[in-house]
Amino acid sequence: EYLEFVAGLWGVDPATAEKRAMELLDWLKLAPHAHERCEGFSKGMRQKVALAGALVHNPELIILDEPLTGLDAASARLVKDVLLQRVAQGATVIMTTHILEVAERMAQRIGVISKGRLVAEGTLGELRKLAGKGEGTLEEVFLDIVSGPELDAAELDAA
């Protein structure tokens, strides 16, 4: 009901909304709970319902803040798979995460924010070059960038 309501707010016709809601519930392994009230759901289940609400109208741009917070490993994998599928279908996903391994595996471009400011942005390869880490992990690159000297705009553009 909630997903169909959200889809309706975005102008999705009722038949499409119902179909899309059930697809998302299936993908996120929530179909057995489709007719239950969300108030009794675990934090992880509520997180998946919120994600389904963000996707039910099939947006081209998806902006998510820490979408894996509160999820167990299996649910986190499902969410990552759903997001990668949306990217494969042409959507753009912008996601914040403190889990750098997730960003390293999923992101095509990465922005590094330090002290509330975007201090670097690019592919992992570009960030490695900027940090002087030829094969470093994103965690190593991130730590070098945020603990290094302040970069000016020209240095960021050159990377």
C-alpha cells in the first residue's frame, strides 16, 4: 500500500504502481510481508521499504544517504545488486557511504568530502594518482587525501 501510494504521488498509474511495487518487494525479499504494517518491521526491513519507495517511480536520478546502514550482509548485497541493476538500466545513483569497500566496488566516480568540503573527485585511478598511490585501496587513497595538505582547485582539476 505504501509503495503504491508513493508511486501515485509521482504520477504512476495504479496498475503500473502495483506491478512495480511487487517487483521491488520481490527483489528485496519483502514479498512475504507485502500486506503487513511497516511499524513492526526491523530497522533493516524499514530501510529496504524506504529504498523501494525511492525506486518505485523508476527515477533516472537516485540520491541515497547511507543506504546500507542497518542492513545485514545478505540484505546489503540485495540492495547493492538492485542499485547496480538500476545503473545498468541507465539510472544515475549518487550515494553517500562510510563503507569505502562498497564505494570502491560499486562507484564509477568517487567524491571525497573532508570537513564539509569536496576535496577530490574522480575515478579510483584518478584519485590514486592524486594521492600518489599507484595500486592503493580506496581507504588508503582516502586517508592520504584527507590527511594531506589542503589541495587547491588547480590541483584538483589537474587530477
